[in-house]
Amino acid sequence: MDNHYVPNLTIGPLVCEAIRPHIEVPIDVHLMVKPVDRIIPDFAKAGADVITFHPEASDHVDRTLALIHDSGCKAGLVFNPATPLWLDGPRDGQDDVVLLMSVNPGFGGQKFIPETLNKCVPCGRASTRTTVRPGRTIHVEVDGGVKATTSA
């Protein structure tokens, strides 16, 4: 979070770089920043494996996805609760991840927005972690308000 796209400020590439040598799991970076293209190479260099961003933060979504891939990472889009879900278009085939926000981004501890689950249907079965699209697999993630009572 950059204190511009959303009203809070959180960890940056230096934290990613500091933890990379100490973990073996993939580092999945969800960028809530604008402009987004400037910081992508920094996170890739710091050891990110996956970088997702909000399409509203990019002037050219397909270029941003290509920049992430060219930086050696998997790429994906993040859809806010009010952002229409669009899976087709010039960028079709460039995304590896779809992240559905189940809260409005920028603040922790918010209540889960159940209508987000309606967006899972076009992405695949909501009960599975991934969905297969022609020739590839897209990981579907949900972020915000997920806890024991909402995870099912």
C-alpha cells in the first residue's frame, strides 16, 4: 500500500528482499500502488514470485502484465468489490492469478463482502483453488475478511 492508491502505507521491496533468503515458499505480492509499473522491477529483484495489481492503477494493463512476466514473475489482476470482473480482452492469456478482493482495499479487519463469491463463478468453481482455462491454469485467490466463519 502506497498511501496514494489506498490511504495506508505498508511494506515495500526491502522487506521482500529481507525475508527471501529465510523462506522457501513463494512470495505473492499484491500491489495497491499507483502508478504500479515503477515498483514492479523492484519487487521482482527483491525476490517476489507472483505480482498482482489493480487494473485501475495501470494505464496499460497488458503492458503491466508483460512487465511482470519480463521481470521473471507470475502476473495477475486484482478486482475490488465494485470493479466489474473482466477475464477476456487484449490481456487474455497473460494472467496467472485472479485475486478477488472481498473487502474494500486499504484497511485490515473489515467484514467479508459475500457478493464477492459471485465473481468466483466465472473464474471457476468457488470450492477449488484453481480453474483450468484453455491451455493453462489460473489461480483464484480471495483477500479480505476471510476467517474460520467465512472460509467455507
